[in-house]
Amino acid sequence: MPPSSEAEGGLWRSLALGARGRCPRCGRGRLFDGFLTVRPCCDACGLSLVGHDAGDGPAVFGIFILGFGIVGLAGYVEYLFSPPLWLHVVIWTPLIIASGLLLLRPLKGLTIAIQSRVRSTEESERPGAS
């Protein structure tokens, strides 16, 4: 049986720890091996992370966040300065790539932290579930 939410420090603490790449239960162990590879379990408390799969969720959320921010900035720059198209490409392409890489890991950690709070990896497969 998992520890109570009081022992874990609550939902918001777990989410913040996941976004920082730490174990959502104890906060001491690392969540990732490498850049995006999830560890099999926490070194500090033994929380199993094997069954938690973030899927495409972090990438989709990152696309929405970056799309809103970058399109707004690009529109603002176009309105103020009207630069040529090639300059837009030079400015925004590296910014999009760098921002996407910076957002992906915290969003994946956040997704895994949410899963660890609301879903048990020891559940048997449910019919119709994917």
C-alpha cells in the first residue's frame, strides 16, 4: 500500500518534484537516466517507475505552450519591425528547438508524477484499455 498523501507531502509537492526530475514520492531519487529515459525505480525509496509511460502527452503540451508563445512573439516582432522572412527563420528556428528541448524533460517528469499519484502500475489490464 502506498504511503499516505501526508507522508508524501501532497499533490503539489509531487508535481513540483516530477517537473524537476526528482522522485514524486520522496524527492531524493532521480527520475531520469539520461535525457528522457525513465529509471526503473527510485534509488532512495524504491518507487517503481517501470509502468509509467508518458507517451506523446509531454510533446503535445510542449507544442501547445511553444506555439502560443512563439506565434505571439513572432506576430509582435512582425508588427513592430516587419523583418524579411529569412530573418524570421533565423530568429525563431533556434528558439523553437532550444525551447522545445528545455520544456520536454520537465513536462515528461510532470506527466509521470501525475501518473504515479493517480494510477497504480500493479493493476491488471482492463478490457478496452490501451
